Amino acid sequence: MKTALLLLLVAGCIDPVDPAWSLNHDHVVVARATPPRIHAGDATTLDALVAHAGGPTTVESPLSASAGRTQVTGSIIAVNAPKDVAYDTGDTPVDVLMTFARGTNRALSPVQVKKTVWLGEPADNPAMPDVTIGGAPAGDALTVPADQDVYLSTSVPAGWRVNWLTSAGQLFQDDEPTSYLHVLPADAHDGELACVIRDAEGGVVWKVWPIHAE
Amino acid sequence: MVVALLVGSRVAVAQPVSAPVHVHGHVRDAAGRPVAGAQVTIESGAASATTDRDGAYAIDAAPGASLVITAPGYALGLASPEAADAILVAEETIEVHGDPPPSVLGTAHLERADVERLPGGGNDILRALSAMPGIVDYPLPLGNSGVVIRGSSPQDSKVLVDDFEVPTLYHDVGFRSIIPVESIDSLEYIPGGFGVEVGRATSGVIELTTRAGSDTPHEQAELGAGEMSALAQGTEHGLRYTASVRRSTLDLYLPYILPPSLDLSLTTLPRYYDEQVRLDYALTSKWTLRLSSLGSDDALALYASRDRNADKRYLSETRFVRATAAATYHDDGWTAKLAASGIALDSRFERGLYQHIDQSSPSATARAEVSHTSRDTAGFADLSWRAGAETVVTEHRLDLAMPKEHIEGEPPQTVDDPMDTSVTYAGAFSTTNHAAWTSATAGLDDRVRITGGLRVDHFSRSGATELQPRGELAIGLGHGVTARVSAGAYSRPPEYQTELLAKLVPERSRQMIGGLQWDVADGVRLQGSLYYTDRDQLITRDEMTGELSNRGRGTTKGAELLAIVKRGPWFGWLTYAYSHSTRVDAPGMQMRLFDYDVPHSLNVAASYRVGRFQFGARFRLQSGLPATPVDGAIFDSDANVYYPTFGPINSVRAPTHHQLDIRIDRWFHWGPARMTQFLDIQNVYMNETAVGYFYGFDYTQRAAFRQLPILPTVGLRGEF
């Protein structure tokens, strides 16, 4: 059946949908807990990188959150792990279910997002590793040549996952540390490029650059 | 066995060259017997003549004109006034079977020539089947058999080639049937109510009979848009032979048509081969021996990335060969068939770093059947009975790590996790399925015929034994009208992943069919039937535990109409099917539609042969398939996956689809070769109806799989 789907795709019998790497599509790109691992009884702050159709990405706090023992304080939503639970068997996951507004179109129903916070030995989110764009270190704003492959690369330890997203051009191998960006003449030449990294411990880091193709 | 040889002899050519000449000729068959009633037509249609009882004809024709010869049961022949004593070799082989004609109401029997002239069939068996009443017409093959009959599941129906099952009817690449139309003699579509000699199916059966060798040597080669093939047949020292081989050509041009924007790296270009060999030899006047082979080999390997990342690798290889030896004895009403068949099947599938299937399943079948037909016996007008037995031994060697197999009614596996290996198995087990059957048919008088029989299947994997009584009552009502009522029990064992669980027992069905068959005139038949099928022990998965069990029940009810016209140059085909298939997956659960429930299906086709051309058109209309809607999704941020939440199962339906197909055939001579050229175009007015739905990565966008907008198939065949 997968062969069938592939050949159907080749034959053009499938309606197009926005790819997962598109930042020009209302969706939650990634949720983050800061820090992702805490002692029982400590707090962590939750937010998410949200992509918007036709607009830049934003970092947003959840509209609501719930877990077995979640507390909400003011505009900050934190997971307060209870001290009365024994965690002598090592790290314990607490699944936090949140709702976020999906992009700028508030008429759309909010999206539910699950993020796991780990109780045990504390750990921070990872630091953003070096990223090269077209063979050169990425600056704060990117300018790339149009209508040719632009090499995107970063280096992460084994077990970490990398996702590239953009609102300008097409991405290939968007879930590999090495990816390609190709801005066709018909594509938007201005937008954003994002690199999202998930480590093996629940940590998250991202970087978003404004990008221009010429 | 009669092989047609049309002979136009002693064609006199008069002078002057430009004036019409009076042509005399004869049409004979392979044995030199005259063919009476053959139509000889000047290509322009200016004049025609009919052969007399001696096969002779006379016609006035201009020098250089082509004479087209047609006769029922024979292939089209060509002659010209200049080609005196020309011998025209017909391709048609007409096999006279010792078995009685199919007695099941609703059966559609098509000769090879019928399949070839069916518009929209593209000279392919699988596509031609879409014209049958009760077949779910879908742009892709469904399940391993490739077909769904009467709205049930793909596993419920079987495809038999010369009485033996084939593991699949189609190539993974290109979805062409594993047997080219040129290699079959006929196709019989039995949507239900089949006899005791066929088992391990709970819906319908498709029986393909391969093509026997002709009396005279005959070769042909064909080049199509996606494949090329060659076939040779003839008789040498009493040995009739047919051998054909086919290869896809997709791999030759695919690299040039793939858009460069595809994130794809093909390492083994998609290709397939298949072969068919059949040898027939008359050992004595009573014994005939048949050896046959049928094989298929598909391969495809690619990386869904430019850099050939190992986690984006995809490989699919399937190859099998079935070899069969069969001996048949005929003598004074007695028929005995002894057959042994073996199949070697190897299949390999790999996806990414974790998912794989490595399967080797050699299987051997021994089958014996005896039948006897007599007249005026024991007070019956005629009496026939049959008894047979069959044993199928299969050794399954399997190394598997895959997601859970999709079970009928489950929502599609929308979360595509290449690391999902929920089902793992490494080992071997064997299955032995025994079957025995007997039935008797008696003509109570000239109008009433009754058939009763029993089939017993024993499945060693589960230890289950199924008793399946089947019977039919046929009453002649006069004026060519026959009323028929049949009922029977059927079963099929678990297959694929469900076969791994020895606790699962066979699924069962009970079918009741009633209707009328009207032989309106020679070559014109009309059938109408109502049916009801009750199913139980359906394999379902528990929503909470994920366990498989036989707790499902289901019913299918419907009506089918089939009208066939084969008269002179006309071929007409009309089918309409109504079906309603529902099931309950476990006691207390809500009733729902089967995945392939199709309420309405209509096919109207007509084909007309004139001169060297044949024109055909076919209109089809079919209800859309049910689908399960997605209500929303939850984003698991750590896994970077949106998990959908579903609405009621199969509670929405794709829109009704209709399309028009056309076909043009042309015959001509090219040197010593008789050439056939065809153009078959599906979906002429490009109706791109949605046939199914899928969702974007976050389930906020619903998109459709659509019918191919237009699909032309061209072919050129040379016969020597």
C-alpha cells in the first residue's frame, strides 16, 4: 500500500497539503518546559513556538494546562510536583495537557498539546548548537541564493532529533541534521527559517531566523 | 480442442487492375473443415458476403482492397484479392471443457477476446474485473487478492489460476495483473454461491484459465506504454505449448519523468517480470497431462531522501513461482483430475532501520477429484456427482517487525511512525489445511435440477473443522428463463498477521442467492439476483486491549443485474449492483458499515467491430467508499506527532464517481505480421472524484486521493 501511495503521489492524484516543515501554516511547532526536568515540588514554565499562516512565529503561553498536580499562578502556568510522592525509582514522567491558540486565526479551535515533564534529577534545556547555512555560520538574519540548493546543517549527539521549518522555499530532509533549502522563483522570498532540536532527556531548544532569498 | 485456421483459398484476380474483380474464396478452420456463416466484408463496408456450408464465398472487390473475415468463435481474419491462396491464421483458441457450464447464478464468463475488447480494461485482467457486478471499483488494488467482492474484505475472496490460488493478482509496481490477458483463455467471475470444489473464501471467486497451445505455431510480441511481452504457442509432436514472458518498462523511463523536486533517490528502479508456461500432452486417448508454471518477480528500492539516509530506506521485493502438474482422465461419463502443485514464495520488505518483513513460504498442494455424469439413471433425467479432496501444506518462515496490521473497520493508521514495531515474530510454523467435498446434481425432470453437496475443511493452525453444506435448485420456466435458488456455508482461515495467532479460528459466512436467468436469444443473456450473506467469527481487534479475537458479525444484502450481448459485431455489457454491508465488531458495539460498502455500482459498455476497426465505450458509476472522519488531534510535542481523534467509524462517504472510457482497436498487416493496435482511454472527461481521504500532519487539512484524471493505454501487438 505504501508503494501505491508513493506512485499515486508521483502520478499527482493526491491533493496537496501543507508539509510539516511549513511555517506558513497555523500550528504548534514545539512545546517547551523550562526546565524540562525538576525535583518533585519544584516548578517549571511551559510555553510553545507557534507558527502562523502569513505571519511570523511567536512564543506563546498555554491558554490552559492540566496534569495530575498542575497549579496555575497568574499568567504563568507551572507544574508543581508534590513533595509527598516518593520518586525513588528514578525519573517519573508527568504528562501535562495544554491548550494553545492555533496560530493567528483565533476562530480555529484551540489545539491540545501534550508535553512530558520529568521528575527526578534536574536538567536544563540544551544550548543551541552551531548552525551553518550554505556552509557559513548562521548570523542573526539570513540571506540565501534563490533557485538553488542551500545547505543547512547542525551537529547534535546521537538520539537527538532535528527539525527544520521555513516559510520561504522548500525543504528537503527536514528531519535530518543536514537539510536543503530551495527557494523556487514562485516561492515566497521572505520569511523565516527555524531549527528545532529535541534532546533525549525531554529538553528542547529552537532558533528562528528571518530569511531572505535573492 | 479446436483451433481455428481461416483459409481463404483460390482467390481469383481478374483484369483490369482498377476495376472490381470477382473474388472466390473459402474459409476453413484448422482441421480443414469449412466454416459456414462467416462474414466476409470489404473493409470500406461497400459489400459483404457470407460463406456457405462449404465455407465458400464470392464477392466483388477492388484490387488492393482488404477483406475482413469474421465468424463467431474465431478471431478476425484478413485477406485481399491479390493474396490468392492466402492462409490466415486465427489467434483464437477455443477449448471445449469436459465440465458442465458454470451453474452459479450471477456468474460472468468472459473469453479472452471479451476481456480485450472491454473499454477501460486496458488489456488488463484487474481493470477488466472492475466491470463485474459486485466488484468494488477502486483505482488501486485492494488487499492481496486485489479485489473486493460484494462489499466485504479483500481476504474474503480468492483468485484461482487453473484451480490453484495465487498469492497475489497484481504487481506491486504499476498494479498490472500478474497474468497478461494474452495468456488466459477465459475469466470466470463468481461473486458468491460457488460450489463445494472451491474453498477458503467467504465471498467470491475469480477463476482464470490459462491458454493452451494452438495447433499451429504462433508467436506474438507486444509493446505497451508500461511493459513489453512475448508469447509463443503451438504443437510439436503432440505437445501443445504456450509460453509467455513480460517485463515492465517503467524503470526505463521513470528517471526522466520524475519531477526533480521529489525528495527521492531510487536505488532499484521499480520493475516487474512475469512468466507463464503451459504444456498439454495427450498420454492416451483418455489421459491428458498438463504441466504449467506461473511466476512473478517485483522489486523496488529507494531512499525518501537525497542523501540516502538509512532511516529513509524503502525496499520491496516479492517473487513467486507456482508449478503445477495435472492429469485428467475422461472416459464414458467419468472424469478424474489429479494434480500436484507447489509454490515458492519469497518476500522482503524493509522500511527505515526498524521495520521489516522477511518471508519465505513454500507450499505444496495435492488435489484429486472424480466426477461422473450419466443420463436416465435411478429415475433421474440426468445425474452427476463429484467427490474430491485436497491438502495444502505450507511452511511459513518469517522474520517480522512491523506495526499492527490494519484490521477491517479500524481507522487508517494515520500516525506514520517508522520506529513502530508493535508486532514482531521470528521463527517458523507450518499449516496444513485439508479439504474434502462431494456433491450431486440431479435433473428431476426436464425443468427441475437440484444440486446438493458438502465441503469439509480442517485447518491445522487453529484445529478448527468447518462443515459447509451447499446446494442449488434450478427450475426452468420456459422461454429460456430459469429460476435459481442457492444456499451455502463458507469459511476462510486467518491470513497474514492474524495467522500468527493460533487461537484465531476461521471466519465464516452463509450465503443465500435467488434470481432469474434469461437466455433471451443466442448470444444474449440476462441475469438478475438477490442475495443475503450472514457472517460470523469475523476477526476484530479489541479497542481497549488491542487483542484480536473472532467476535465480529456482519451481513451483506444486495441485488445484481447482468446483461451480456455477444451478437455479430456487437458486444454489450450492462451491470448494476446494489449492496449494503454492515457489521458489529463485538457484542454490544454499534453496527457500522464495512470498509468497502458500495451501495450502487453501474457499468454500461458497448463495442462494435467494423472492418479493420473496433470501437467501444464504457460508462461507470459507483458510490464512494465509507470513511472515518477525524474530529481533532492532540499534539505530542516530545514525539513531534499529532495523534488524531476519530469520529464514528465509516460514518462519512466519498462522493459518487462516474467516468467514461473509450477504446479503439485496429488490425492491419505489416509484412508477414498481423498487427493489432489499440488505444484505451480511461476517464475521458477527467472526472477527478475523491476516492478516499487523508489528512495533513496536524489534521487541520483534509485532502483527497483522487481518481486518475485520464489514463491512456496504448499497445501494439504483432502476430506471426
